[in-house]
Amino acid sequence: MIWTLPVVPPLQITYTVNPQDAWELWSSVRKDPEEENKGGEEVKENSIDIEEVMSFMQALKSHFYRHFRLDLSAGSLNQVSTALGSAKYNGRIKISNSKYMITTLTLLTECALLKMPI
């Protein structure tokens, strides 16, 4: 993640998170679909709630503050990157040309073709 803090001159912070640590943090803030289904409505297991994302981001900001005493909430998140691609604040999305991405797109294409009516 790349954050920009509004100081003179602007401070750009690159924040890298270990994938295993990010997964453990995500698992800790992820809501249990069974627990959320109190009204008897059908809940999709693969859906992500905005509150979960907000909790995840707040936990990352808190962790950064504990270690470096810089409040990322004062700035803006300009870019998020993973091994599969990146997304920027200005709306640009870049998908990598890695073997993982090609495999993922191939798998998605095959799944879509299997579900198409003939």
C-alpha cells in the first residue's frame, strides 16, 4: 500500500504487509456467515461486508501507528498492490502478466463456458 500524508513536502509511505499476517488479520475480522444469519435470510459465504473491510483497514492503521507513531488516517491511500495486480486512487487498474494470473483467468473462462447455455 502507498499512503500520502499531507505535510510539507508530502510524505509518501510504502506499507508492506506479510501475506500470512494479512490473512490472519483478515480471518480475525471476518464475520461468520452462520452467526450473521439471524433473520433467516440466505447469506452468501463468499460475500464481503464493508464493515469487515473497514475493520481490516483500521487494524492495519492501528498496527502501523503502534510501531511508527504515524497516523495513516490523516493521509490518503493512493495505491494497493498484490502479486496479481494493483489499483490506484485515480481509477487505474493494472493486472500482472504472471503465470498465476494467466492460470486464474483461464480457470474463470472455463467456469464461465461450462455455465453457458448451449
